[in-house]
Amino acid sequence: MPKKIKVGILTNKTGAHVGAYLNALRDTEACESVVLADPDGHWVESARKVLGGKLKAVHRDTKLMLAKEKPTIAMVTMEAKIAPPIIDLALEAGCHVFAEKPACLRSEEISRRLRKKPTASTCI
């Protein structure tokens, strides 16, 4: 039986493609559960409606969510001007990271993170 994982969605009101991600996570058997970090609460109602019982927790504080929930993978869907520190938090929490593109405004922001050699992987 394939391993099932906990997925963290790190987003805010400007998050792109969140609806599509929610549908995909609902439908994939590999996703056991989803936790949401949404500081302004914009996606909470949609997540509850689409994911139903798969949505295990909602947090306004991303750092707290990562520490408490420990998702296997973090899907970062935010504007490039605010995503880099959130990607850092996810990597520091040991998550694999799937980030929207562009993940940063300047290439130095992301290349600096990749040079840190995190234990988790990043998919950008």
C-alpha cells in the first residue's frame, strides 16, 4: 500500500490556483490529510467545502502550523514578493516544498535558499 501524506497549503488571499489544488488534494489517494495556513482566512470556507473531512486543521499563523502539524509537503501559493520567507519556514520545518512560480522577485532570493542544502526538497 502506498504511503499517504499530510499536505500543508500555505497561502493567503492572493494565492493562485488554490481551488485547483484543493480539488486535486481531495481526489488523490496519496493525500491522507490537509492542513491550511491562511493568515487572512480567505480560503478557509472553500477548503472546508471541497476537502470535507480531509481538512484536519486551519491556522492563521504559518510558523505555528508547520511546527504543530508537521506536514510532509508544503504547497506555497503566494505572490513572489512574500513567498521566499514562507518557503524558508517550510524548508526549516523539514517539509518538501512545492512553490508557485515565480517563487521570488530576484533570483538571488531563491538561489540563496537552495545553497543552504536543506534536508527536504524544493520543487519550483
